[in-house]
Amino acid sequence: MKKLTAIWLSLLLMFGVLAGCAGAETDHTTTGSQNKETTAGAFPVSIQDATGKTVEIKEQPKRIVSLIPSNTEIAYALGLGDKIVGRSDFDNYPKEVEKVEKIGGMEFNVEKVISLKPDLVLAHASQMSSKEGFKQLKDAGVQVLTVNDATSFKDVYKSINMIGEAAGVKEASTKLVNRMKTSLSDIKKKAASISKNEQKTVFVEVSKAPEIYTTGQNTFMDEMLSTIHAKNAAGDQTGWVQMTEESLIKLNPDAIVTIDGASLADLKKRDGWNAVKAVKEKQVFQLNTDLASRPGPRLIEGVEELAKSIYPDTFK
């Protein structure tokens, strides 16, 4: 049961269903139809997707349906916005995506997708349980590309390059990945000035009681914390970690980051939490769920926001 809850939580985070503190959004990505790269001559292309199968795309796609928010954000960042004709119910970025037809949530509407006449559907490895739905799409002659489930920046770069190649904008995907790598490198250079004595232990609250979850190793938040020279309070564990309130109080972190919308005032109301160092010293910060867990270009913004919160003097 615990494992199933963790898997469900992971899906909720990916779709951005959990409530987060959105705050002001800075657009660091390229959206819409700004990219006019034409590589029709490069087709057909053969890509091994997350299912392990080779997908052959014969012609450059003109109509694309995206089944998950991260794929949609990547597509817009690559300048493919004018080709997106269908998107999930939970897509919320960029703003113009709201004008695109919805095709359902974690369970997509197969008939709706087919009616949009896409020549490419961008699926995701987290949706592989929807085998019957994908079979119906393929039986209808719809090309489906299943993008890898990313749990690291390296995985995200792979996702971006896969979508870029499939859509015929490989040059744009290479440029986007390089921009992300440069930004991440700049953050690491600043973080290098933080000594071990200055390093803070941070607890990340992904979901509230009665089932408090945090992130251990092999998660974006763990890599983000490592990037800014902060220590993950649950870094000795792996994946999505369920915590008791007693164990959190015992950890006594220097700072708490919530991506479930909980504020300092909320934490002060919890039994025993006033004794936690982070709460006593008002080191509780809210981070937009999408920036912390959605495997796309805006993860870099998430790292920047995290860095400014935990080490404001270093990341001004």
C-alpha cells in the first residue's frame, strides 16, 4: 500500500495536481511558434522510446497531442506551440496552452485524441498502464512516442532531445539543453563558495499529514539541494519517503521547503513543530510544485528559487 501511495503521489506531482505556491513566474523558455527550424528533409527518423521499441516517424509532424504537462512545456519551449492541437487537463504553462483542446487527465480520452487527427502523440512512461488506450491509438494509425520518465537533469535533457528529434527541431532542442546546462553551471559556481560549516540541512515537504511525504535520493529535489550545496534531511533514503511527524521533529532541519502549499503559519499549528529549528527561525519556504517536480525546462527556475530561499546572501 505504501508503494502504491508513493507511485500515485509521483503521478500527482507530475501532472501538477498538488497545490503549490505559484508566485510570480518568469519565462526563461522559448514558447509559441518562434522556432521556424525546418528539417523535413531529415525524415524519416527512428527513435527508441521509453517502451524500448523503435518508433519510426516518416514525416515532420504538423499536429501534435501531448498527454502530460512536462511534454507540453518542452514542446512549447522548442517553438512547437502552433502544432499542439491537444493537451492534458492539467497543462497550465505557458498561458497560451489554455486555448488548446483538452483530452483528459491521468486517464486520457482516446476518442477525443483520435478526433484531433494528430500525426504524433507525446505520451509518457508514467502512463504505460494505459495499454489499451495506446493500442486503440495505434490501431487508428496514430503515431505514439513514449517519452522517458525523468528523475534527474540528465534524464530531462534526454526527454528534450527525444521530442526535438521527433518533431524535427533537433537544433532547437540542442540549444535549449545547452542553455539549461549553462544556467545550472552558473548556479553551481555560486554554490561552490558555501563551506561545509555553512551548509544547511533542508527538509522538503511534498504532502501534508496524515501522510507526510518527502524526497530522498533519485529525485529532482535531492539533485536541486545537492546543486546549491544544501543537505537533504532524507538523503539517506531513496525515492518518495513517508515520514512521521515525530521523525521530522527529530531530524530538526535548518530549513523546510514545502511544495504542498503549507506556510510557516500552517507548520506552527502542528503539534511539536514549534520546537523544530526551521520553524523557530522562520526558515520555511514555499516552492511552486511545477518548478520542483515537473521534468521540463523550468526546473532550472526551481533551482534558482530554491537557492535564493536557502542561501539569500549567496544568491542575490
